[in-house]
Amino acid sequence: MRNYTTQMDAARQGIITPEMKAVAKKEYRTEEEIRDLEAKGQVAICANKLHTCIDPSGVGSMLRTKINVNLGVSKDCKDYDVEMEKVMAAVNMGAEAIMDLSSHGNTQPFRKKLTSECPAMIGTVPVYDSVIHYQRDLATLTAKDFIDVVRLHAEDGVDFVTLHCGITRKTIEQIKKHKRKMNIVSRGGSLVFAWMCMTGEENPFYEYYDEILEICREYDVTISLGDACRPGCLADASDVCQIEELVRLGELTKRAWEKDVQVMVEGPGHMPMDQIEANMKLQQTICMGAPFYVLGPLVTDIAPGYDHITSAIGGAIAAASGAAFLCYVTPAEHLALPNLDDVKQGIIASKIAAHAADIAKKIPHARDIDDRMGDARRVLDWDAQWECALDPETAKSIRDDRKPEHDDTCSMCGKFCAVRSMNKALNGEYIDIL
């Protein structure tokens, strides 16, 4: 029988939970370290008490950088079986979190299937589900309708919910006054903005924040404070709308912690490389070290079809500078619902970014596998290289497709291979080139 409400509540009581023990083992940290970071809010263990099949992960800048994968059906692509195939592929490739962003159909069975079968953290954006849950136009929904959907998702076992609590009616005037190039590009943020414009009422996720905190406390749901004003192009990066919302998110973080509710804070967005580090440090200061969850950042606006690369560049810089959680971006970003291959490409790019950042941050044992790869390459042990590779299937298929004449080389260098020549030279052997 657990005698605490949330992971944060337990940590503040000095209790080490089974989830903290699991995270400590994964992170090569002591259980006491994880507990103390959890108590401060600098680590979030997103684990709804009803998500019993979860394999807990910790999110925090001093831990391994985690990867989130966005999935879910839309009106144009509505096959839930295909989405579940993507889920399992994502988990097998090492994604620590799945966000169901479905915007069509009966979403609850898929959501409950995720929380009953998937070991990764499960996140949702309840404002998306509000319109399709009630099957009513946005303007006809009430504040209570939105809050009731938050409760529904908590009851379904969701581990974290993205809520766009930081925009208010003041934001409407800011958007109109400051003339952003891309306005609001957050789908959830735009829905809240539109609802406020049509009804004349305050943002329900801000106005009834205390009620939401009670729901999250009851089920141990982590609030991911959505950045409705994240920049959607380089021109809008670090503008007054983005920064003013971040300040409010810092205030909301403190209010959540006062109720023992865990918090993550979401961040940009599109952003020039030279602004990323400063934005990460600003968030850490304003939000008191709460884990930062970033989409990208995408470092250029001109690469549709390749935005998994623009995102990985920004994600590596962001994570090395303090971001804790990277939301993957696929080649389909800005273009279409990602297919299975897009999902794979997005995950691999994000994992490269996360791993590179972990090495830079000197996360315990992060570089071990790179050192094993170096050992394998030195002796041209191809099987050992596949074992170290992030995507061994692709690496092996490329080599097999262009087989060299001699197994101790590759078809790029042949007998000009530097590794082969050095091994022979150091062993005092004759080096045959022709």
C-alpha cells in the first residue's frame, strides 16, 4: 500500500519508491541521488499509478537524454493498427516515451491499449481530444469540458499531459501587437487561443489550474507545460511572446511543486543555433531546474523532407546545454503524418543527438559503447561493430550491398584501408596495396 500520492511527495517524505530504484539502476546513480533530485523537481519520473506495465524512466538534465515519439491517427490517416505497429517499433528502437496525438475517431481504446501494453511513458494533449471526445465544435465547449477530459486521460493511465496553461487573454493582444511571422504554430496552443477569441473567456487551463493540479496529484500525472508561443520559424525565436510565456510557466511550475505535482517545461521550436544555449540556461533559471522538453530546436526553416536532420543538430546543442527530453522530428515534419520509415529515421536522428549530448555532458558510462566501437574498428571486427551500432540493420545492409573484394577492407578503400595498413605495419608485416 503506497503511503504517498506522487513520486515528488514520496521523495519529500524521504521515501525511495520502486520507480526511483529502477531509474537509479538505469542511470548509474544512487537511489538517494534520484530521490533528492525528484524532491527538488529537477528529475521527473512520469509514471501514472494506473500504468502498471511501465518501465520507469527519469527525465532530468543530469540524466541520460530521453526521446519522445509522437504518434496517433488523423482524419486522413486513421488506421490504429498501423499506429500500434509504429509504437512497438519505436519502443524496440529505444524511445522512452510515446505521445498519442490522435485527432480523429474514438481515441480512448487506443489510449487505454497504450497504457495497458506499452512500457514507455505515455503522454497526450487533452485539448486535442476535447473536440473529438464531445463531437462538438470548439466554441461550444466549456471550461468544465476541457477539465473533464484531463481527468479522463488521467483515469486512462496517461503518465504526462501537455497543457497549454501559459497563454492568457493578454497573449491575444501580444500576438496582434508584435506581428509574428508565423503567429502560433502549436496545435494545442492555437486551439486554446481560438477558443479564447471566440468565447471571450480566459484560458481554462490557466484559470482552473488548481483543479487540474488536484487531478494530477490524485493519479500522479506529470504536467508538461506546453509552449503555445514556441517559435515556428527563425524570425520568431526568442521574441517577447515566447519569453513572456516562459516566465508564466516558471510561476506555474512553482505552483505545481507546492502540490507535489511533477512538472516538465516545453520549449522551442525553430531557433538559430547561436540562441539555443542561452535559451536553455534561461529556462533553467526561470523554471528552477525543471526538466526541459524541446521540439528540435530546428536550426533552419528550409529543409522540408530533412527536418529530422535540422532537429538533430539543434537537439544535440540543446541537450548538451541542459535540455532533458527531445521530442523527435521526422522527415515528414511540416508535410504529412509520418509512416513507419519516417518514424525510424526520426528516432535514429534524435538518439544520435541525445547520445552526442550525453557524451558532452559526461553522463556516467555514456561513452562506453563508443569506446567498444573503436576497439572493434581497430581490429576490423565487423560483427562486433554491428553489436555497437545504433542501427545495425542499416549498417550491415550498406556493407552487404557493396561487398569488397577482401573481407578485411570495405569497398571505399580496399587495400588502401588505413586501419589495415596500420595493423600490418605495427605487426611488422608486408603491406600489399596492389
